Amino acid sequence: TLAKWTSLSEGFHLHL
């Protein structure tokens, strides 16, 4: 779902 991708996206941004 979009919510899942949103969480992954935020995780990536924080990781970068």
C-alpha cells in the first residue's frame, strides 16, 4: 500500500 511505501521513503530519507 501507499502507506508502506511512505514509511520506506521516510526511512530512506532519514538514512541518507
